[in-house]
Amino acid sequence: MKKFLAAICAVALMMAGCGAAQEVKADVIAPPDPIEQQLKSMTLEEKIGQMVMIGVYGTTLNDDVKYSLNEFHFGGVIFYDRNLESVAQTKKFASDMEAAANQKAPLFFAIDEEGGRVVRGKSFLQPAPSQEEIGQGGNPDDATYWAEHNATILRGIGVNLNFAPVADVGSRDTRSFGDDAQIVADFVEASAQGYEAQNFLYTLKHFPGIGKSKIDPHKEVSSVEVDRATLDAEDLPPFVRIIRGHDNSRFMIMVGHLLYDALDPVNSASLSPAVMTGLLRNELGFTGVVITDDLEMGAIKNNTDLPSLGVRMIQAGGDIALVCHNYESQQVVYNSILTAVKRGEISEARIDESVRRILKMKAHL
């Protein structure tokens, strides 16, 4: 009997030991998330800098550019023809800015290389045809080909993000693939596949679609006076196709400055919680980076005071304010966001949401 009891005790101890071992194994700590580590290493000022993309002047690194990147930690630069002289010069300019910025995340170097009349550096880069011309050809494979072409030539000059393809339907300025939402969606899908085949970051614009605009948003605000059913059928399909069929961390969505009466009759889309949070985030499920169109366009600048633009963009659900031309404007937008956080108008947790999305996208670089 004593031997039997001893045996039972031994088995019990073994089982307890196994249980303890299993418990220890279950408690093994998962490796830290590199995005979260990166985020935690940043100061508030550095995080806010990630949420502003700027344009610069000159073709080589100068004191103004150095000051902007170091003092305000701006996380991205958009190139214009004023910055481009040759392949070698542009590539060196980007490399010098990256080194001078000395940031905890790589810089976005963006450009508008749509094709047709909206191209940069055409004196030394082969431009793609306009999206209208590609769409008229009737073969979505052509959109894939030209997206791969754009990715290749842009990577060669140090650019890592294209503000294309245009996903608008029925635009009368040669920038749209066509007038039919499903056909445009097919060509935008093919274009997305081309960029992704080259592991190149791209952008859908101008959400929720500016094809029905009667006024150039560079000059003044315009209202799209159609009901929600029309937007769903005629404007949103190209955006929905990519959002629901692709890795959302591989592309941005650029939000335009138009008013959409059916969504928000008061605020431009780029400042509208109903558009950016209600529709884009909650209804369509987009989890990637939302960037505004240039905040210095007439449609927005002429109707809203500059210091509030970046703050309202964030409160509405956006991630990056694009400020393309004026150094003072860029600093005003940055400082206004910083002040709003310090005053409690925007929580640092809300800033972290955006920076987390930005860092996830930059991880592809």
C-alpha cells in the first residue's frame, strides 16, 4: 500500500511538473513589434513631423531644406520640376536630404507622375501616356505596363512614392481612365498590380472622386451635388476595388478638397469627419495612410484659415497634411498641430494612430 501511494505521489508530481512546464511555455513573451518600438522611440515633435509632407526649393541640399527637415522633422518631400535637372542630380538630392534629415524612419520622396500632361522631369524621363489615352486603348494590361514603367524610372531618381493612379471617373482633363466606374476600376486595379509587382508605393486620388467637379480645385471650392446612391455607383467603385482587394499599407489615399452634399455639405472632403472617418475608414474599411491634397490650393486656402487646416485634418481622420510650396505655411501647419496636442485638443494617442500607419507603410521601403 505504501508503495502504491508513493507511486501515485510520484505521478502527481510529474504531472504537476509537466503542467508547470506547459505554463511556463505558454507565458513566453512574444518578440516586440518593431513598429511599436519605433513609435515609442519618437518624441511628440518627431511624430508630428511625420504627419506633414512638404515641397522644397532648389536642386541641391541647401540651408532652408536642412532647417526644415531637422527643426520640424518633416517626414516626406514632394518633388516638382523646380527640383529636377537630371537622373543623377535628383537621386543625389534625395540621398543628401535623407542623410541630412537623420530621422528614425526613412523619408517619403513623392512625385506626381500620372502620365500625359501631369508628369515631372520630362526632359530626362520618358513620360507615360495620359490615363485617358491608356483607357481608350481598352486593354488594362497597358495600365500595368505603364505603372511598372513609372515605378522603374522613379526608383532610379530616388523617388519611392507616386501620387498616381488617378481613380476619378469621368474627369474631363485627360487624367481619368474613362467615364464608366467599372471600367475605370479595372484599369486602376491593373495599375495597382503594376506598382505592387515592382514593390513600389502608390496613391489613389482624389477620394471620393472629383470627376463631377465643375471648378478646378487649385483655384476655388466646388460642390458635387449628387445623392449618395450616385456616388456609390459612379465614383466610389475604383477606390472600393483596391481598398478591399489589396494590402492597405502599400498605398495611400489622397482626399480632395471638394464639398459633397450627400456626405457633408459644410466641410471639404479633406476636412470632413463624415468623409474620412465615416465613409473611408468605417464604411469602406481603409486601414492605410490618408493624405490631403495640397493645403495651399485655392479651394481650401481661400476658405479656411491656415493654422486650423492641419488640426482639422487630423480631427477628421487624416494622417498626412500635404503643404507643397511655402516654407512659412509648412511651419504654421506643423506648429498648429503641436500646439493643439499640448492644449489637449488632439490626444497623443490620436497622433500615434496616424504615425503607426505611416511607419507601417514606410516599413516597405
